[in-house]
Amino acid sequence: MASLTNNQAKFDLEQQSSTITTLEVETKDFDYSKRSQWLRAAVLGANDGLVSTASLMMGVGAVKQDIKAMILTGFAGLVAGACSMAIGEFVSVYSQLDIEVAQMKREKERGRGVGDGEEKESLPNPLQAAAASALAFSIGAMVPLLAAFFISDYKVRLGVVVAAVSFALVVFGWFGAVLGKAPIFRSILRVLIGGWVAMSITFGLTKLIGTSGL
């Protein structure tokens, strides 16, 4: 009888240990998933800042060789883009927050709500999301600005901007592929070609309009 009791106790302990281990693994997986989502969003935001600011600078560079005009255009693109990203993210996440709060109220009314502390931790933070989005965009936008800042020669400046942006696109493409567990070469190639296409179209169309006398 004592042996049966000991075996049952041992079985219960093993079952509890297995349950705790499973919960720990699930928690780690959830934390990693949450972090990877934030990192992917940050990479995408930085990539947007990089490509849009570089394209603006290349567009102005197509018709104006003045370094001041190019830098001011890039800076204006950085500020406008960061504000736009922050506002868009704030509105989007705030809408998500309203939906989740309403859902939690319904769950409480049905008696299935969780603790207040857990609820607050699970809720999205609109201000945090807006700040992260603006920061990521600004980091990406700084690459072409810094590349062009100290180079007075027009052709060299354009070449350095394209080279710096291309290198940053490769880094962002690689990082995004690692986070998303996607094929690295294809991911880098997509991001790189996309950035080149955006800069080429902006440069070409601005050059065309600028030389047509419109």
C-alpha cells in the first residue's frame, strides 16, 4: 500500500514537473514570438525610412547639384516620414487597444476575466508603438543623409549615397530573413532590388520633368 502511495506521489510530481516545463517552453516561445514581431516591425520601419529618404534625395539630386538642397530634402523627408509613421502607428494601435479593452469587458461580464495585472501587461501601448516606429524610420533615413553630408562633389555624392543605401538594404534584408526564418539570399535580393527600383524611378521621373521645362 505504501509502495502504491509512493509511486502515485512520484507520478504526480513528474506530471507537475512536466506541466511546468511545458508552460516555461510555451512562455519562452510566446516571448520570442512577441520580440520577433517588434523587431520585424522595426526593420520594416527602418527600411521605409532608408528607401523613401534616399529616393527623395536622389530625385532632387537629379535636377539640383547643390548639396544643401539635397540635404534639406532628405531632412524634410526624415521628419515628415517619422511623424507620419508615428501618427499612423498610434492610430492603428489605439484602435487595437479599444477592441481589446472592449473584449476584456465582455469577458469580465461573463466571469472569465483574468487579473488586472495580466490584463495591463497584455494590452498594446500606442505611445510606445508610435515612438518605436518613428525611431526606426529615423534610423533608416539617417543613412543616406550621413552618406551625402560631407561630400561636395555631385557625382561622387550620388555614388556614395547609392552605395551606402545598398549596403544598408543588404543588412536589413538579412536581418529580416533571419527573424522571419526565410531564405536569406532571396530576401536580400528582394529588398535590394526594391530599393534600387524606387531610387531609379524617382531619379528618372524627376530628371524627365526637370528637363522638360514643366
